[in-house]
Amino acid sequence: MRRTSVSCTKGMSEFRPGEPQDLKEPQLCIRVAAMPSDANAYGDIFGGWLMSQIDIAGSVVAIQAANGRVATVAVKEMRFLKPVSIGDLVSLYGRLERMGNTSVTVKVEAYAEREVDRNKLQQVADAIITYVAVGDDRQPRALNAPLHQLAEDF
Ligand SMILES: CC(C)(COP(=O)(O)OP(=O)(O)OC[C@H]1O[C@@H](n2cnc3c(N)ncnc32)[C@H](O)[C@@H]1OP(=O)(O)O)[C@@H](O)C(=O)NCCC(=O)NCCS
């Protein structure tokens, strides 16, 4: 059966460790099944669970852009578009929106493959999150001053 196509998959890049990544292209950051412990008594997944996944997914892009440690400083916009249910398989895609002096802004989109119908794929949420590159002292660090150099043979 044909899958519902989503704009997010257009030009989607696959992460390969050690290879340069176009962070402006959406990349799959997390794929996770929603569990009963993430839901209320009606089987609806808590918004906080999805917010947490979105924050972690965005940080995957931010860490690459900042070449090291980041802290979430602001969630500019968070939209819950459709409910998520137990057993849904949630995929979170992140792409770099903007790089400032010390901050990185990432757009994250979440899609659910429905447990009741695996061929049904729906966007369930999106968010724009800003992260700040920080040093060991937890203070902002310039993006052109990486925390550490990646090992050449990584
Ligand atoms: C992140 C933190 C180190 C930033 O320190 P700060 O003194 O506020 O930093 P600055 O005011 O110098 O701002 C740093 C950057 O963040 C950006 N920024 C700060 N607040 C922002 C906001 N509300 N929205 C968007 N960007 C913001 C600034 O524009 C700046 O970006 P730029 O350097 O690219 O121009 C500090 O706020 C902090 O530790 N916050 C807690 C982070 C945390 O614990 N997050 C997890 C929560 S559980």
C-alpha cells in the first residue's frame, strides 16, 4: 500500500558519522514508540512527553551546528497539531534555521505512524527552538570557538 508522503521527507539527508552534514536539510533525529507510561488514563500521550522528544531532537542538530555542548534557551513556537496515542511510532526531524553568534535555532517536526494503521502518517507537532552553545562554565561560547575538535579519524 502507498504511504502518505510528507514534505519533510523531501531532500531528507541521512546521517553518516564522519561525513559532512547539510544541517539545513531535515534529518531524522529520533524514532520512538509512544508507551503506556507516556499517556493519561484515556490513552492520550502527554504533551510534555512530546515536548521533551522535540527538545532532544532539536539538540541533535544544535550539537552538530555548535560542534559541542548546548543549552536550550527558548522555545519560540510549539504547536500540537494532532493527538498521539499509545503504540504510535513517532519520528522527529530537525533542520537548522539560523546560526547567530552563540545561538542556534532549529525547526523540529514530529510525525506519527499510527498504531491502528501503519500506513497512516500524520504530522502531530512542530516547534522552533533556540539553543545556546555553552562552554564547561555553562556560559555562552562563540560558535566559531568550538568546545572541542572532532577527532580526525572519527
Ligand atoms: C543559555 C544561557 C547560558 C544563556 O545565557 P545568557 O546570559 O542569557 O546569554 P545571552 O543573553 O548572552 O544570549 C546568548 C544567545 O542566546 C540568545 N537568546 C537569549 N535569550 C533568547 C530568547 N529568549 N530567545 C531567543 N534567543 C535568545 C541571544 O540572542 C544570544 O544569541 P546570539 O549570541 O546568537 O546573538 C542561560 O540563559 C542559561 O543557562 N539558561 C538555562 C539553560 C537551561 O538550563 N536549559 C535547560 C532547561 S531544563
